[in-house]
Amino acid sequence: MNRFFILLAVLLLAGCAQSNKSFYVLTANGPAPSGGGISIGVGPITLAEYIDRPNLVVQQGPNQLAVSEDHRWAGDLSASIARVTAANLGREMKTGNVRTYPWQRDEEISYQVTLDIRQLHSEADGHAVIEAGWRAYSLPDRKLKASRTFVDREPLAADGYAAMVAAQSRLLARLAESIAAGLR
């Protein structure tokens, strides 16, 4: 019986240790307009393998990354990037008709935007960085309309993971500005 209580105590302590984790979410730079407008689909999104994980990543040196065990994304990073990019792109293009991949039929979408996120992390110098390749296709004919690589840096407003995620959110807003310029 003592072994049972010891095991129960160990499990409770392990549960308490996990409660110290912090969860973060990317945010759009304001909502997309409601109503109609040009229809845009965002996705699929591919992520570099080093960020395709639930943990936040910080670059500590030229060839060294730190993966935080206690600071994690609140959901799937790829889906979060798609959601935020769709909202930002809708705002930039003044349309409430933006969807994330997958959608029912290509005939419902005028443009599809795919993203290849090659870098999205913070650096030891206090900046968040992004490198993303994007392609925009007209649908349903899948004709390439624009293709670019977007590279940018954003200073962190303060120390800490919350400031890092806020800076990454601002970078995604500027990515949407770049995509909107390519669609116009």
C-alpha cells in the first residue's frame, strides 16, 4: 500500500512540474474585413524542420539553437501561421473572403498562396527573424501569378518569449503586406 501512495505522490508531482509551461499564440495585425471580396486561399504551409515542433526556438550562435521545454506554441505552428497570414492578407486586400487550406473546391478561390517558412525564430541579439518563400497562383487554372522570398528582422520590444512571439507576429504582418503587393 505504501508503494501505491509513493507512486501517486510521484505522479502528482510530475503533473505539477508540467504546469509551469507557458503557451504562446501568434496574432494577426487586426481582423480581416467581414463580407465578400476577392477570394484567397492560404496554404499549404511548410515549415523548416527545426521549427516544426511545439517548442519555441532561439538561435544562440551561428550554428547553435536552443529549444525551450517550458515555452511552447499553443497549437500547431503551421496552422497558426496560416490563420494569421490569412487574417493579415484579408486586411491588406480588403476582403473577408479568405480561407485556410484545405478548402472544398478550387473553383471557390481566386488566388492560392503557399508558404515555405525557412526561418522563424529569435536571435541572441534581440531580434526575431523570418525567411519565407511564397507563391501565389490564380485558380482554378493554377497559373503562377507571383513568387518571392521574404526576409526580414524585427527587434524585440522587451526580453522574453512573449516579446519574441509578438515580434514574430509583426513579421507575419509584413509578410502579408509583401504578398498583397504581389497580388495587386
